Amino acid sequence: MHTPVKLLSVWQWCLLLLSLVSCVLITENLVQQDVAYAKGQQLEQQVANAGHIRSFLETELNRALYLSFGLSAYVQANKGKVTAEEFNVLLPELVQLGLYIRNIGVAPNNRISYIYPLEGNEAALGLYYPDVPEQWPAVQQVIESQQGRLVGPVQLRQGGLGFIHRLPVYIDNTYWGIISIVVEPSKLWQELQLIMDRYGIEAGLRSQLEDGSFSESFVGNNALFYDDSLRLALTIRGAEWQLAIRSTDPLKGRTSEIRLVGYSVTLLLLMLISWLTASRHQLQQSSHQLNLQQQYLSTVMDNVADAIITTDANGHIERINQAAATIFGLSMNQLEGVHWSSLLDDPQEQYALLQATTDPTKVAKTQGRNHFDQAFPLELSRSEVEFNQLKKNVILLRDMTERHKVDRLKNEFVSTVSHELRTPLTAINGSIGLVLGGVMGSVSPQVQQLLQTAYDNCAHLTHLINDLLDMEKLEAGKMRFQLQPVVLDQLLQQCIEQNQPLAAQAHLKLELQTQPTPSLVRVDPVRLQQVVTNLLSNAIKYAPINSTVEIRLQTEATQAKVMILDHGSGVPEHFQPLLFQKFAQADSSDRKQQSGSGLGLAIARSLILAMHGDIGYQPLQPHGSCFYFTLPVANPDPGQANSN
């Protein structure tokens, strides 16, 4: 039983806890002091920024408003006798001197008689102040106080908002009229926003009303007047405003750095104590786990039936499992450092095997040699791995001796059964054929139907046995081929004629598409007919009723390609890699339930390969199948061509 390790004693836990609390308290106290200092610095900066904004507003507004004093002095100097021609010269020059002036108006006897620019301000020309109740009290107050005053923002008669500076003109203590300058606020606020962006602040402006209350903000965020923002009074030419200002930049304190240093010291203290008390225990645990992992890995490798060999980048053996030692009859001590190719019957074959197994999914067949100096069949696959920045090879070897024995016994069994069945089946088939032919006299329709069913099934069984025997001959290399020049177009036409009754019975149409020039190939005509008939009958089985099965012949410079197309449901995608294997049959509910041995396509593939061709399958869109095979084009024999 494993005894738990006691990491810390009671007094060590108390000391650790006290150190932890002290570090936290000291750290948070320093943080609070730093925050207070940063807020003080930010407040000083806000006061300075407010001074910049106040200076900007006073400077820019006064620059425009001073023009009204100059115009007033001119009118007073001329005793109010200023002609329209003189105003038409003076007013444009004054507007050009101001940056934010929308218009200058002159109102002798409280009626605006002169205004510049006139464009956009037509509605204000001829305005009589006593007739404007929303403006007349402010005008009357200016006249009575004999002092100029800035008001606004005001809804202008000509449209839009503006700040209006009105200055009364007195000549010899007699009231003459009003000079008003309208300041366009939008351009002024744009310039003010640039200043706020430059200083990293947010500001708002609002007017103080006659009763001491304040209006809503006419510039900036109104919420600034109701939080902890800095608020300052602002007086410009009689206009009472309030400025609210707040910094948009975060506090420039060192809170994060202080906490980082303080808590880092605490963490280091904890880590140091933990490391000192637990390092030995961890070392023991790591050593134990490493031994367990090595034992587990060895157990897994030694219980794999296939031989596993790991080598370095140069191919020298570093490790083997128990199966490898059993298969080759050699121990790890005998194989360590030996090149893996020494396990092959032909060591020079290693280069071809390495090229053939560049992908872990690829399998190569070869011959191995055991300690009895006997060769035996092997299947080899290989993977490249990287461990500690070094390339390694993991080679998997499978002893195929028993599998070859089983395959040979299976083939011998199939061959024996096929030959033993062929003779009695031929006799049964012949006997039933004689009865059906009337040799034994007439029979009743019911008996005739039963005999016909038996005859058809005998024919089907005979075909199955012939397929088995053909496959046996092909695998044993005993099938003979009589290769000769054949006109492929004619052979395909013969196959269509032979399969026409089967197509008619299935309500299908067979159609041949060829090229004008006949295609000559060197094949065994009987075996090629067997291939075409097999593919045609397969297409007839799965083609829908009243459709067309097409045979297309395409000839190129070096090869002829034959395609058999049907418009059925097609071969399921998962089954397509197994199409040409022995006894392979698709099991899909959306296909017709057709009987078959599963040998037809495997035989067709072997026959085409024996005649130096190739065979394959491709699906049609949106549905259907296309089986094709290619054959090399033969050079025509002049003598034979003349005889034909």
C-alpha cells in the first residue's frame, strides 16, 4: 500500500499563510496610493485642458466680435450717415476677417436694413426686432444696458442655429440702431472637437439661464454634467456658460505593475516551498510511471501477431517485438544494429520496397528468410516517424505462409467441387433437355413448366461452375489465349446480337456507337466476347425498363476504349473499390435483387489484363454506371486486310 507523503508541517503552513496575507496587504496598500496619485495627476491635466478650451473659445469668439466694435465706431464717426454703398464695401471686408461669421447685419432703428452675405440670409433682411417676440427681450436688454452681449444658441429666422453678438450704437447719447454678428457654431465645434481629440478629453457646454438653472448641453455629452466630471463657469461677452470636462484616457498608474510584482513574489514563495517539498516525491512518481509505460508498450508490441521493427534513419534495427523474434527465429541481441534488409530473401530488394511503401497504407509483397535459411512470403508496410528530432522507420512485416496455405486449400476445394459437380450436372441438364425436346413423349403443361425451371437452374449452375473453373485457371496461369488480330467493331456487333433476346426479355434496347474507321486489336476473340457479354448482361440486369444500354467505341492512336453504359441506380460509392474482387456483391436496397456468383467482374478483369489491357468503372451523373476497358491497337496485317 502506497503511503502518502506529508508535504508541509503545521508551523510551515502557518508561516506560509502569514507570508501570503502580508504580501497581499502590502501590495493592495501600494495600489491604493498609486491610484490616488494618478487621479491627482489626471485632475491637474483636466484643469489645464479646461484652460485650453476656455482660451480657445474666448479667442475665436472675440476675434469675430471685435469686428462689431469697429463697425460701430465707423457709424459713430459718420454720425450714422452711412450709405448703402459704404456698407456694401465694409461688410464683405469684415466677414472675410472673421473665421466663423455667418453674416453681419445692420439694423438702424431696430430694422435690419443691411446684411452680408445676402445669400442664405434673405429671410433676415427687413426684420424688425419688436415684431420678433422670441428675440426682442434680449435686444431690448442690450439697448437699455448700452452694452454688447453674446446670446445663443438661437434659432435663426433664416434657418439653423447661431450665436448672435448684438452691439447697440449710440450717437451723441441718442440710440441709433443695432449691429449684430451671427457666428456659425458648427465649424467652431469641429475645431473644438479636434482640440479635445488631441488632448484626449471629452467636453460639454451648456447655457446658464436667467433664473440660475441650466439648459441642456448644446455641445458634447449632456451626461458629463451629472457625473464626476470637472465643471467650470465660462463667461464670454455677457453669455454665461458652464463647461464640463473629463479625460478619456485611462488612469496612468502602475497598478498592474505593482500587483504583478507583489503577487509574483507571493507566487514565487509558494512555488519555492512546494518545489522543495515535492520534487523528490515527483521524481519517484515519474520514475514509476516511466517503468509502467515501458512495460505497457513492451506488452502491447509483444502481443501483436505481426512483426514490428523500428530502425534508425540508416535502416539499422533498434528494437523488435516478440513476433519478429518468433517469425525470424532470432533474438533482439542478435538483430540489434543489423540492417533490416538482412531479413529479406534478397537484400537488394530493399530499395524497391522503400519506394513502394512511401505511404503507410501501401503494402508490398516480398520474400523473407528465417534462421533455417528458408524463404517465406511476407507483406511489408512502413511508416516514417520523428522522435527527438531524429527520423525513425517503423516496419510492419506479416508472415503470409499460413494465408497462402489457406488460399491454396480453398482453391483446391473449389476446383475439386466444381469438377465433381460438372459431370453429373451435364448429365442432368442433358436428360431434362431430352424430355423438353419431346424424346420421351409429350408431357402436361404443369410438368413442362417444372422441367423448364429445372433446366434453367441447371444452366445457371453450369454457368457458375464454369466461372469457378475459369477463375481457377486464371489464378493458376493455366488458361490459354489465342491472340490474333480482331476487328473490334464486328466483335461488339456480334455480342449485341447474341444478347438481344436477353435485352428484349428485360424490355431494353441495345445500341452500338462506333467510329467510321474500324478498330483492330490483337486479342483472343472468344475471351473478349466473354468479357463483353459479362459486362452487357450486368448492365441489362440493373438498367431500368424501357431504357437503352449503350456500347461506345472510341479509338485513339495507341488504344481502343469500349464503354458499356446503363442508366440504373449505379454502384454504391462504398462498394466501388471492391467491384473487381472475387465474390464481391453490393448489398443495397435501392438496387434490383439479382442473383450472381460475384465472379463475373473478377474474371473480366483477369481476362483483360491477360490481353494487355485495362478495365475500370466510373459513375454517371446524375445516375447510372459506365464499365469500360481499353486494349492496345494492333498494326493491320496487309495480307489479311486484302483477304478480308
